[in-house]
Amino acid sequence: VQLQASGGGLVQAGGSLRLSCTASGNIFNIFSINVMGWYRQAPGNQRELVATITRGGVTNYGDSIKGRFTISRDNAKNTVTLQMNSLKPDDTAVYYCVAVGSMNYWGQGTLVTVSS
């Protein structure tokens, strides 16, 4: 399974960005995916949970982004989207798409930079 992410970039504090990630590849492996979501890693920090969503729509959010970010999913398109609002400089990180099925799959990462 390959995960292709898009939507990163540079934004001013208080602004918004939308990240998308689409899974492609072996149909059986894609069908096995239950959880999709995003993690992030800032320089010098450990990778941390941003948000995940199950095939049935159950969401889980990291404490630092609750109330500002919203995750959604289109199962028919094998796509997960992260709407990020009220961005802060502390949100600056490389954001990684993840899909959990028969095994864990990771995307290549997309950089989000929030300027103050």
C-alpha cells in the first residue's frame, strides 16, 4: 500500500491548511485498513499523534490539537483529510499519514510551517 499525502505548506499563525492522504495499491491490503490518520514530528521531538479515524468514523485526537483540527475520511476513495484551523507556530512539523491494516503503512511526510 502506498500513501500519497498533499496539502502541506507555509501559513501564518491563525490560518488554515488542509492535508489529504490517499491509499493505493493491492486491493486486499487496502480493504484490510481500519484506521487512517496523521502523526507529526517537529525537529528534536518524538513523533506524536495528531488524529486518527476508523473505517466506521470513530475519531481520536491528540490533546494539543483538540478543537482546532478535524479529521474526516472517504472510504470509497481511500482518502483521509485533516482540516487544520487556528494554526500555531507550535504546529510546525512534518506530518505523516498512517494507515493501519494487516500491517502499518506510513506516507513520506509533508511539511507544515506556521509562521508567527
